[in-house]
Amino acid sequence: MSSSWTEDPGGTRSSPAFLSVDRGSLVRLAIVLALGAAALVGPVLGRTSASFTDSTDLGVTFSVPAPAPPAVPDPGPVPGP
């Protein structure tokens, strides 16, 4: 008689149920459904656009503060008489 290590020796092994799921499968399914819903609903909810014009006029104002007055040099100590 031939035997395989994958065979159940007692023959009591039941086949897995058709819809058997584990936690990892449910998490992956939820992520895929959420991404699919976001891909379908995203373009409807928020639109982005750019406004292009042919105008080349720009309003620019430069403001330069007045220069500080030059510092008066310190004459140093005054020699006494």
C-alpha cells in the first residue's frame, strides 16, 4: 500500500468548506473594496483644475527700506591734561 505524507491516515479529514474564510482574507477583501470605492467615487466628489490665461501682465511691487545712517566712530579715550 502506498502512502503520502499529505494523506490523512485515519481518513477523517474533512474538506474545507467552500466559503471558509479567515481574518486575513476578510481584511484583504475590505481593503480591495475600499480602494475600488475610492477609485469610483473620487472623481465625482473632488475635481481639480488649472486656470490658464493668455495674459502676460503681472503686478509686482518692490519695497526697499531706506539704508541706516552710518555709525559715528567712537573717538576713544580722551587723554587728560
